[in-house]
Amino acid sequence: MDLRADSALLAAPRSFAIAMTCAWLVAVASGDARGQSHPGSQAAAKISETVERWLATDQTSRDGLDECVKVLLAEAGVGIAWLAGQMPAALAAPAEPRSKGVQTLITHSSLEFLRRQRASNITFQGQYAALLPLQPIVGDLLFGLLLETPEWYPLTHRIHLVAPLRDLQARPPVSARLDAVVAIVEDARFEPEGLRRALAALLWQWGTKQHGQAMIAAMVAASGEGDGEERVQATLELADFYTQLREYKQAATTHRSAQTLAKGANVMLRPIAWYSAACVHALLGDNERGIAALEQCTAQLASPDLDSSVRLPRSMFDQDPELAILRQHTKWNDLMRRAFPPTVPAGGR
């Protein structure tokens, strides 16, 4: 789910906190923050030792590279800050062997960071902001994979690049890149719908809204066609797209429409539909509607007859930043116990 706190009042403190954290980590990694008492100083020392050893070689050992990435991301903030400290020299002399090694480390560390974030099954605005200190290198990397996809990078993985680009490229890029993104969105014949919608949301963020508006119109039309189940599904897709656009009021209204349609058509919504609705309501500050949606979600998860393919992991509830305000609600613990009852150890009572 997206972290949908998109108002200036909420976004500004978060952006300031991210900037301050990154600045402090860069200071630690560069040696400006002295003393072993600082958190991260020991991690920075281990990073320096491991990575410098690899950089001093011919840099052909994949095992050595993998070990460097592992160490760099063991404490990702510290590792990214350490890499950021190496960037000025690498950009100044890109043909030098050490500079090429730094570029390689940034590439592999960034891609591994993206993979780990996807593996969490949680998505939120600002999720990839930790990579901001690696700009412009990481942005060039992501745009290259998206627009000039090399053979080694699967075309089906391009959609995974969009959320990071939204965090790293807040403003429109140069015209050539912007035009190339528009070309993908407009290529309904050959480009997958999911990628086109994600990029339409990126364009929306950059102020180009006609493609997203056209998609909304098509989804609204689809939500009025077919049987009850088809209309519910189309309405949920529209709610999800509004969420991608970070138009959270419309997303919340559309979720409620889907719930009404589902009730009238005797269609059971899946847990993820209620979970998504809870996230949107929470980010709008509507705690009661958020908890009401979670009550429906956890009631389904509590059923032993629920198919495992539609179950949600407890980690989503515990870690999703979108639900932070709902985790303070008086009903939260009871809902979690109902959905995820404690297991009784073997031999226990």
C-alpha cells in the first residue's frame, strides 16, 4: 500500500526527517561524526574495510561483490551514506578503476535494496527515499532499465522501477525521458496494463494528468457493466488506481462504493480489499472507518476455512506505515488476536 499522507502539512516533516537522517549518516560514514559511541560508526568501519578490500582488487570476483552488497545493506542507511561519500570522486573521474567499482556497488546495492523492499509485501510513499543520497547515479540507473531495458533485466520487472522513481524523481525529468515514459503509457497494444497505469500515476505526479484521467473514465465505465461480481472488481480496480494517483479521498469513496455493490450483489470481498480500504481511511485520519474495515478484514482472516492464497501475513499489519494511526486504536490488539491467535506449543496446554 502507498503511504498516502500527501498533504503539505504531513509531507514536509517527513521530508525534513529523511533529509536530516541522511545528512547525519553521511557525516558518520565520512568521519565527520567521530567517536565509537555514535550508532553506525562500527558498521561504517566494517563497510570501509570490506569494500575497500574489494575495490583494491581487479573487481571480477562475484562472491566479493556479493559480500560487499551484503555488508553495505546490513545497516542500509549507513551503507548508502558510505556509498554517497564515494560519489563525488567517482563522478569526477568515472574512467578510473575505483570509480567503476563504486558505480558497480551502487548499481548492485540499489537493485538489492529494491528487491528487499518488494519482498516485504508492503509499499508506501517514501519507501525508497533512503536512496536519495545516491542521486543522480541511481536515478540514471532506473531510467535506463525502464526506457532502454538491457537483455539481462526482465521486461516484466520494469513495473518494479516505478515506485522508486516516484520517490527519487519528484519533478519531471528531461524532455527525452518524459517523452519516453509517455510513449510507454500510450502504447496500449504492446505494453502491459499494470505498467501503463503505474507510469500514468508517475506522470500524474509530474503534472501530466490526461492519461490518468482517460484511464479513470474507462474504469468508471467498466464499473457499470457486467454482473455484480464484475462491477465490484472494476470498482475495486478504480479504488486502487485512485490510490496509485494518491487521490485518497476519491479512493476512500470508491472503496465504500465497492463495499455497497458487494453487499447488494452478495459478493464477498477478499481480505486485501478491506485492508486497502483501512489504509486509505487511516491516511485520511478517518480512524473509525479504518477500524471498521479492519474488523471485516480480520473477521475473514480468523476463519479457518479461508483459502491460504488470500490470507495476509501478520507482518503487514505490524509494519505497514499506513496503519500506524490505527495501531494506537483501543480495538487494535483484540483485532490482531482474533486474526492471528497465539499458537500453543506442542505439548502445551
